Amino acid sequence: MRKYKIGEKIQFTQNAIIETNKGKKVKIKKGDEAMVIRKVDDECAEIVYVTGEAAGLSQVIAIEVDGELNANYFAKKIMEEL
């Protein structure tokens, strides 16, 4: 299984439907993106959706995160702010 880094973007390859904490169902479409925001444990991480109908929502999913930061992403963000 591939390990992800905090700050790394994930692009979904399949359509799916997720349910929010309030019971609302949201459609995830192929091509939608999310970003890994924290490692929960050795088998799970929290992501936040950045595109599509679920943009702004977070979810804990079963992916491995090595705990390292995606340095390229954060360097780019800092340069954009200057």
C-alpha cells in the first residue's frame, strides 16, 4: 500500500457517495481532490475535500501516512503568499 504525506493531494479515481455527520449524502466524482491533513493512526488519516460537492468537508479514511510533510506543497504555498 502506498504511503501519503501530510499536505499531499489525493485524486479520486472512482465515483462514491459519503455520508456527513449530519446524515447528508454527498457525491464524490472521479477527478475530485482531497488533501491529507493529519495522521490519525498507522492505518488511517484525515482528509479534507478541496474540490467537488464535498469541498470543505473532512473525513477519516483508511490510508497510510508516513507523518512527513509534503515540503514542495508548503514551499509553493509560502511563495504564493509573498
